[in-house]
Amino acid sequence: MNHWIIAPIVLPAIMAPILLMAARHDVVLARIFSIASSVALLGIALALTMMVSDGIIVTYALGNWIPPFGIVLVADRLSVLMLLLTAGLALAVLLFAIDGSDRQGRHFHALFQFQLMGINGAFLTGDFFNLFVFFEVLLIASYGLMVHGGGAARTRAGVQYVAINLVGSTLFLIAVGMIYSVAGTLNMADLAIRVPKIAAGDQALLQTGALLLLLVFCIKAALVPVHFWLPGTYANAPAPVAALFAIMTKVGAYCVIRLYILAFGADAGAASWLAAPWLLPAALVTLTLGMTGVLAARRLGQLASFAVIGSMGMLLVAIALFTPASLSAALYYLLHSTLAGAVLFLIADLVSRRRPGQDDALTVAPRFAQLSLLAGAFFIAAIAATGMPPLSGFIGKLLILDAARDSANPVLIWSLLLLTSLLAIIGFGRAGSTLFWKSTGEPGHFPAAPENNTLSLVAIGLLLAGSVGLTLFAGPLTAYLDATAEQVFATRQYIEAVLGNTVLEGGIL
Amino acid sequence: MEFLLSSAIGLLTAAGVYLILRARTYPVVLGLALLSYATNLFLFATGRLVLDRPPVILALANGYTDPLPQALVLTAIVISFGMTAVIVVMALRSYLENGSDHVDGETHSEDRS
């Protein structure tokens, strides 16, 4: 058994208590440990990518209990891709945070590691009660991170965020209970075998449970009509935390991809493609609402939040088509939108810090320090986020449009996608010209930035470079993502990897 | 027994949903707690209602009850207990910082309007 698979969960799980106990009073020590852990996570993710890149699925049975009786971790191309994205994003965000914002409150680094543990666990687990547990781990860490630094508006938004997620957790448990009561299993691969065999009388219970579970994942992915928590949370959270949260919405998207293709996909009998008729309309409305929000935003942080909602809509439109080509496009867009969303929050924070009194409000105000540098960064980020050529957003959108050509109603999808792109371009253009362009004409000057921001700028540069990298290596990357999508749709391979190849012939069950 | 359990779950859920829709944090916290109790009972019932049967292997047993939901309920109790503690602390902090326990932070003067 290969023990490297569990390393992305164990490493932060060990590092967080060390940070909590040993490095409690020493910020420098905490930063060193935290960065070292993130670099190690990136290394492990790269090694795992090498391991699964030839198409094998590696499983890890905890305590050597044989699945479906024990809990199992599964590393395939999709989950390892998500691990790699998480590790890369975490490193950039951490560089930004150690530039000062980690000092605004206590235990930032410990909570950060717990958050990574939860996210990595959610990507790796092959068991949906275990998925619930990792959701709770990542959520409870995110509650702490969300109110990091305190303040009236932040704690108020924090209470709302905790309340909505507790409701989400309750629904998750009810859904898991419903599915278990008819399928009698919590293992995703085992569920995939049993779903087609569920009696007609139990189908209603099974499908209600599965759709409740979809609702929970949609809360995480901020899909309309359960998106209300996102703008308040992201706009009020500290910038590095908001940037890290860009991956949290993707956890919801990942779970939709995993469960609704594996267990409720082509082979599910009466419950096949259960999610598709609900997901597509919701995603289209989300896309429209998010990009309209970009147009209506009054602050840069708000604009970034609505851009995230819009991008989640776009991502889930591609997922909801449920074809290998659309999934490949969705994965490309997922990588891109995580980086683009995160960098927007970081830029908004730097702008906000340089304009005391105005913060990140989209108002004309005097010049501030490093205006042209930040304007350049915002320009590149906006090109990526709105999907203009030549950056990765454009390629992602093109891939999604191409995949939507063969769908049931391509006209609707195409026109909405293109129309909302126009809205986003107008919104971003207006914000950028107000903040950076018109402000150059104003008399006076904001005081120079109080602290040195080199690391923050490096973090922003790294994320933007990621977007450029996605564009430059789009060819080999899309080939890899095509293979990833095909592996996700080859559910038989996943089931055999988890349960052994005798299962499908009716051997042990 | 089926009627007793299902009506208890239904009542707890209805009360919980009513309370989380209130505008003050204290009823919301109580509502979340009631919802988590309802969920625990519901999870317990997913293994079917069985009387006087052991969950683990016993030589003299005539049959078994499903042990898995019991393990799930234990996990769920621990997590919901922790989460309730977290939201109580957060709600208190929000009350102290905002001077109001309204979920949207409205102040007392706007209460009766």
C-alpha cells in the first residue's frame, strides 16, 4: 500500500497542533513552519501527479480495513489535480498573508493548516460520510479564519456564514441518512454498484436523498438560489482568507463531478443523470446574476465576490452538460477561475490599504502609492477573469462554448455565456477606469504605503503567472484534462480500483 | 414506536426551522440545536427500528441491529456539539461588537418598527 496518498491530510494535521503549541508566541517561527508545510504539500502533490498521470487509480484503505467496510482514500487524476491546485494556491496566499495580515489576530497559521487538511481530505476521500467529516474540518477552520482580525462587520458576516453552513451540514446528514437507509452503504464506489439495483419503491427516497446532497454541494458552490452567503462572507473576510476560499467553492463543484457521474451517472438505471435537469438552469441563472452583480458592485471586494459567483455559474454550466468534453472544459475553467478569483481579492486588499478612508470603494480619489503597478496587475487579472484574449479565461470560455455546441439547447447557453461576458467586461472596465485611471487626474496624494509589500506583490505575481502559464501550456494541459475527464467517466475503472475486480461480476456481494 | 419517533423528528424539525428563521441570534442558535437533534434521531432511524437486538456479534443473538447509524450518530453528536459551541461564541462576539443581537446587526432603536 502506498502511504503517500494520506500525506496531504496527515502533514497539515500534524503541523497545525505544532503551530498551535510550539509556535504560539513566535510569529517568525510560525511563518517558517507554515511555509515549509505548504512547500512540502506542493511537493507531495507533484509527486502524486507523477504517480497517477499514467492513468492508474491508487487507493488507500485506512487501518487496512477492506472497503466497503472501512474508509478508503482514492487518488485519481481528478483528485490529485485538485490537490495540486490547492497546494499552489495555498503557497501564494500564504506569501501574501505573512506580509502582515497574519498578525491581525492569533492562530492564523494553525487554522490555515487545518483548513488545508479539510480541503485535501474532501478531495481524497472515497466515502461520503468521511466527506461530511472533512467538510466539517474545513468549515470549522474557515469559521476561525473568516473572523480573523475581528471587527463588527466581519463578526456579523461570520455569524451568518456559520449559521448557513450549520444548516448545510444538517441537510448533508439527512441526505446521507436517506441514501444509507435504502442503499445500505456509505462508500461511493459501492453506492455506484447498488444504485441501479434499488427497488422501484425505494427510488423516491434515494433520489430525494441524492438531490438534497446536491443542494448541499450547491450551497458550497454558491449556486443560485443558495448563494446569498458568498458576497457577505468573501467581501468581509480578510484578503488572504477570501483568496483561499476561492478553492472552497470548488470543493462543492468537485463533489458534484465525483458523485453525480460515478453513482448517479450513465449506469444508474432509474436515477441516471439525476443532477443534470436541476443543475443546468440553476447554473445559468447563477452566471447571469453573478455577472450582473459585477456590474452593480460598489466596492472592489464586492466585485470580486460576484465575479466568483459568475465564474461558479460558468463552471457548473459546463459540468451540468455531463459529457467528457464539457468536463474537460470545466476542469480547465476551474483551474483558471480559482487563480483569477484569488488574485482579485489580493489586489482589492492592497488597493484598500493604500486608500485610507475610501478603502476599496469604486470612487474617484487622489493617487495612491504604486498606482501604476497595481493598475497593471488589475488589468491582467481583469482580462483573465472576464475571459478576454489572450489569457486563460478566454481559452476556458472557448472550450466551454465548444463543448456546449452538441448540447440540447446550445442557443440559450451560447447567448447567455456571451452576454454575461459583455456584462463582466463593462463591470471590470468601469471599476478599473474609476479606481486607477480617473484617479490620476485628481489633485493630492494618499500617504505612501505604511509597510513594505514586496511579498504581497510576489504572491499576486505568482497567481497571475499561473494564469499566463495555463495559457502558454494550454495544449498539453487540455490533453491531460481530456484524459482526466475520460477517467472520471470510466466509472467501472474507479469501482474496480476501490473494490477489486471481482465485485462487478457479482463475486463478493 | 414508528409514529412516536417520526412525529418527534417532525416536531423538532418544524420548531428548528421556525427558530432559525427568527431575526435574533439566540433563537437561531436554539433552532440549529433542535435541527441537529432531529437529524440525530433521523440518522438513528435509517438503520430501521429494532428492539432489544445487539449491534455487535454476540453468540446468543437472534438477530442484529445495524451498528453503522449508531456510529454515525455518535460522530454527528460530537460535531454538532462543537459547532453549537462555536456559533454561541461567535454570536456573543458579534453581539458585543455590534451592540445588537440582530442577525443583520440592526440596532435596538429599529426593533419595533
